[in-house]
Amino acid sequence: MNAMAPIHPIHPIDPITQGLSLEWFVELDTPQGIRAELIEGEVVVTPVPDGHHEHCISSIVGQIYERTAIGTQFSANKGLKLGTADGCPQDHVIPDGTFVPESLRPYRGADPWMPCAGVTMVLEVTNRKPEIDRETKRRCYARAGIPLYLLVDRETGRISVFRAPESGDYQDLHAVAFGRPLRLPEPFAFDLETTDFL
């Protein structure tokens, strides 16, 4: 897969403004049920998801716990500190799901925004702004070196696993239509069933 161009141009800002923007964002107090992220220098606000969105997450998490040989921990909506796009403050992203090796126990005692070191896979299920999950967040996760990105695209009826992060994007993509199994790479190493997403 070739690296894709940004949806919108990234406008560099000076280091002082970057620091102030980041400080303001980290202290932001959002209403309950509203999720705010700092992605490539822009604040992205996401409302409470619908039931189908949560159903997809639940199905994936259940299968990973049942069918993966390694010990895995999952967190929904865990704040991650990632890399930095050129001229922007550090990305602060909240994936729909974050998977880590159980042996690392990174959630225990973690700050609201934890480093992404040790994260095995992040999961997103498209909501009201699917292009953010398809493009912007994909680049953020690749820049951070997260090995696997699993995307459930409800609008296209496809599920994709991105891997091999390099040069600001993932270099390998495998996608199937809902209803077909998707092979998850190591360390998960099983066929994820997607019939339930239809």
C-alpha cells in the first residue's frame, strides 16, 4: 500500500503556540460522553457512538479473548500520546480500542494520556466522520509505530488490518467485505469472523 496524502494540509505553528495548544488541550474538561482528541493540530470532538458501533467492538474483543493464545488486555477509549505531525503539537488520540500484552500491564496506574509504547493493536469503528479513521488516525498510529491498526468501516462494509508502519503510514493492508473472515497477523494469528457485522 502506498502512503496516502493528507485529507487537508497541515499548517505548521511555532513551538510556543504548539506548547500552549497542547497545554490547553490536556487541561480541557469535556462534558460526559463527549470525546475530544488532538489530531494533527486540530481538536476533534466525537459524540457518544450508536449501538452498532459498540456491537462491532464487543464482537472483536470477545473473539480476541477467546481465540488468541497470548494473554491480552483491552481498553476502550484509552487516551494515547502518539507522535507529532510536522509543525503540530503532539497527537493525543483516543482509539475505540487498544490492545496490549497482558504481561506489560500498562493500564495499571497510567495517566489519562499514556504513552503508546507496547501497544500491539488499535481498533477504530467508523462513526460520523469516517475519513478521520480512514486517513488521519491511520497516519497518527503509523507515525507512532503501532504495529497493527484494525479498521471497521461501516460505510463501505469492509474491515481492514493495516501493518508494517514506516515513513508515516502503514505499508501493508489486508481488507475483506463484512461476512468474510479476516486473518489477524501475529501475535493474534486467527481468522476474525465478521458475519455478525452485517
